[in-house]
Amino acid sequence: MSNKRGPGFHHVAVRTSDLAASIRFYEEGLGFKRSFGWGEGDGEIVLMDIGDGNYVELFAGGKAPDGQPLRSPVEHFAFRVEDAEASYNRAIAAGAASQIEPKVVPLKGDHVVTVKIAFVKGPDGEVIEFFENDEL
């Protein structure tokens, strides 16, 4: 895939305890705009455009077993890449641990968007996603 914007940051994912309240906060408090959403219930996910083609990805279902918000709501951060498989292989060769091997995923949301993704765990346990797509 040819990436029109080039490689770089794509999104940080945050698991929310109240998705609707978080969407409101990011829209009203920070001026972000809802760009794309998919899933439902505790599996609902919404991309909020921060204004420059990068996103905050909000996940529903962010409550600990005791009903409180999660202690660390950051799920992962993602980099926009031209080739998710090559990026994944390079990270693995440098010592990253595999989380999810490269795969094509149709996001069935506002409309269908097909992305290629891969996940690795970095040296300090940070979860990194490689995100390949021309639309989002």
C-alpha cells in the first residue's frame, strides 16, 4: 500500500470507563472530531481525529473488576507504516516480542475499512501497533 501521509505516529489507544463521556470530552474539551467507529457494547471503538490526521482511539469497557476506572488506561500506541509486515519483522529482529502477527482486518464500522496491522511488545512491555492503511 502506498501511504499518502508517510510513516509516523498514527494513534494512541485509551480504554475508557465511560465511552460517551470520553467522546464528549475529546470533542468539547480538546476540539477533536469523531472520525470512525466500530463495534458495540464493551467492544465499541471510536477514532477521534486530533486535527492533523492522527488519532486518539477510544475503547469502551475500561473498568477494573471492582468497577473503578483502570489504573493504566493506555492500551497501545500505533505507528503509521507503509508495510506492517516489514515493520513487524524488523522489530522482532531487534528483540521485540510478538503480540499479533501481521494480518488484514476489515473494520466494519461507519463503513468498511480494511487495514493491515501487527503488534509487538517492546523492551519495557510497551505494546506497539504497526498500522497500514491509506484511508485512516
